[in-house]
Amino acid sequence: MEDAARSSPDMSFLQDPGFFTMGTWSIGVGAVGAAAVALLLANTDMFLSKPRKAALEYLEDIDLKTLEKEPRTFKAKELWEKNGAVIMAVRRPGCFLCRAEAADLMSLKPRLDELGVPLYAVVKEQVKREVEDFRPYFKGEIFLDEKKKFYGPERRKMMLMGLIRLGVWYNSFRAWNGGFSGNLEGEGFILGGVFVIGPGKQGILLEHREKEFGDRVNPLSVLEAVKKIKPQTPASGKS
């Protein structure tokens, strides 16, 4: 019996409250460390999907619809074939971040009008009054891209990771501080972008793809790209 008692492990440490305190503390430190690593990784671009550049031929063939009672379907190239165009692919009209970017682009409207370059937007769906409620922020023409081609060639999504990215929080604070508000209506995970496209076959002069929610295009970059647009002449149009 003495030998059996000697060979049995000493479990008295289980009765020590300090053991459980130390164990709980270790688990807590481990959890905090794991959360810190996850937060760090989420705020790098390592896990962001890389956009594939859109070819002019791809954009030209996109079907768009007008938002009239009797909609007309047409090829997207009509938007830029004569004078070029600036086009915003709106992630979600009800999003206050998208409304802030639209207002940024609208600040360029007087200069774009001087240069004869139109400003358009495309949306991927019509939900309730979302498009109508977006018009105060974007006064250019808006068209429907039902197949979401302007969000391709490969659609990129940002899901819940966007909630822990510091850039998204900064973008949100900036928009909120600018007086913008919104709602949660409609699909908002497929990322949008902004294009500057020259007339005819001049091509895509600027292609800005959102890397995260609220990643606005630099208005000065848009203006610089617009200045590169070469006016379409009858001779160049025939060629």
C-alpha cells in the first residue's frame, strides 16, 4: 500500500487557487496575442484580392440600362466614344462612404464641364428608393449594370474583415465628420471603382479599384487623367 501511495502522482497543486489563476491568465494572454496577430494581418494587404485590370474591349461590350420607366439597353461604349467619360461604379448607393466619394467627384463637375467630359455612375441593382436618394450626392446620369460587369472582370468582395481594418474606420470617420449618412439597404460587399476612359480607342486612362470600404479615388488623379483625353475628330472617328 505504501508503494502504491508513493507511485501515485501528487495532484495537490489542483487545490491551489493560484494554479487556476495562472492558467486563466495564460489563456487570456494567448487570446489577446492571437487577436493582435489577426488584427495586424487584417490590416495588411496580404489577404486582399488583387484586382485584374479591365481591357477596353471588355468595358465596351457591357450592357447598361437607363433608369427610365421604359428602360433602354445600350453598350457602355456609348458613354465615352465621343468625348471620353468619368464613370463611378457605385458599391452601394445607400452607403455613406459611397455618397462621400460621389460628392468628391461632383466637386470636379465644373472643371469636367469646361473640358467637355461627362460624369456618369453605374449601379448594380435598384433597391427601393436608393438610386433616387443617391442623386443629391451624384448629379450626373446613372445607369444600371445588371450583370455587374463594371465590377469585374473578377468581382472582388470585402466581407466582415472590413469591420476590423483601420483604413475602413478612418474612411468612416472622415465621411461621418463630413456630414454624410446612409443606410444598410442593398448589396454592399462587391467593391466598386472609378474609371477615366478616353474617346474612341484611346483607352482607359485611370482605373481605381476600391481595396476596402470607403477607399476613395483621389480627385486630383481623376483630373490629371481627364486632361490626357484627346478630343475625337471626324477623321479619328472614322479610323
